[in-house]
Amino acid sequence: MKRSNKPVFWSLFGAGGMLSALIGPMLIFVTGIAVPLGFLLPRETMSYDRMRAFVQNGFGKLAVLLVISLFLFHGLHRLYHCLHDFGIHVSTVLKAVFHGLAIAGTIACIYLLSRL
Amino acid sequence: MTAGSKQAAPGMKTYVRPIGSWWLRNSFYRWYMVRELTCVFITAYAVILLWGLMRLVQGRPAFDAWRENLASPSAIGFHLLALLLVTYHAWTWFKVMPKTLPFISIAGHRLSDRTIIALGVAGAIVASVLVFLAILLSILQAAP
């Protein structure tokens, strides 16, 4: 019998679900509301120089990679299950597309981080 | 089940029962759908961050333009909605944790469902406060 890849993708879905449950709301609040509005945190929190410095050290790189990649794996995995709920038949191809998008996003993220 | 396509012989047409707006039938289904749709916002948020990372690689003008976009009313509106929905996702995530985790026993006693949920919520609050403090400290350190 062919080995299922389900445990791999489910683990990544679960890891992304856990990470987004723990710090997702706070991250969205900081990067999407507080900093752009200069509310509680100065707008300069996400200045070009500070963000470059952040992703130039190993910890920052890892943090950015984990958030982007795991959020993508979580979101896209659940999204393709959603299609089923809406009555759209999820073929193996479509499933591969959704997981493929998460993998592509992860590769893009690693590539971008390597350029900084 | 993603049946149909897997079981039917190639080229064979199977009857697919149309499904209407079943999620509107009762509030349990409606909230289930809200939870499932939180994934749209988590995905979109990851894409926004990835986009920002690309702009950061492209240089200062590109990154500043991205930050400018983040301050637009539509971006703020999106993030407010995302904040609400991802908070709901977090709550549902911890609420099902007693079912998704293996049994945990401490000194022969199984952790109760309530304890597991409470630990999850407390963990999220502590982690979020730590993230915020770390960002705040990095700003205060930079200031003379």
C-alpha cells in the first residue's frame, strides 16, 4: 500500500493552527493595526532599517519563516476542506495545488530571507 | 469524504447530489462555517507578510510603499476583521484541544477538559504578552 502523505500535511496544518492560535491575533494587531496607525507602538517599529536588521539575524529569519510558512500550510489546508463544504469536489489534483501553493510560499520565503 | 472520483471507474459519471446553503440551516453550522473561513484570513495575512518581505528585499522605496499601503483604510479594515476572526479561530482551537491532544495524566489523574482549555487560553495570553513586550523593549532600547 502506498504511504499516505496525510500525516505530514496534517502536522503542518496543526503546527500552523497552534502557532496562529497562540500569537496570531497579537501579530495581526501589531503589524496590521498598532504600527500602521502609530497606536501604542510608534510607526517606526517597522521601519526599513529595523526590519532589515530583524531579518538579518538567525532568530528573526526563523521567526519570519515559521509564521509565514506555517500560517500558509494551516490556511491552505483548511481552505481546500472548505471547498468540499461548499460542494466543490476536491480532486487529488486540487489538493496538490493547495499544498503546492503552501510549499511554493515557503520556498519563496526561504529564497527572500537568503537575499537579506 | 472526497469519494466519487476515487471509487468510480475512469470516465464513469457519478451522480453528485447538489448541496445548497446547508450552513445556514442552524447556528451550529453557521459557527462551524465562520471557523472554517478564518483560514481565508490566516492565508491572506501570511501572503501580506510574504509580500512585505519581498518589498524589503527590493529596497527602501518599495518597503516604504508597502508600509504606506498597510496604513490605508482598507488594509486597516482587513486587519481588524482578521483580528476578530483569528481570535475566534484561537478560541475554537483551544476548545477542541481536549479532543485533539492525547490523554495527559499527571500523578495518575487525567487532565480535565476544562484544565486543558484553560491552559491553552492562558498559554496564548502569555505568549501574546511576551511578543508585545519583546517588540516594545526593542523600541525602548533603540530610543536614546
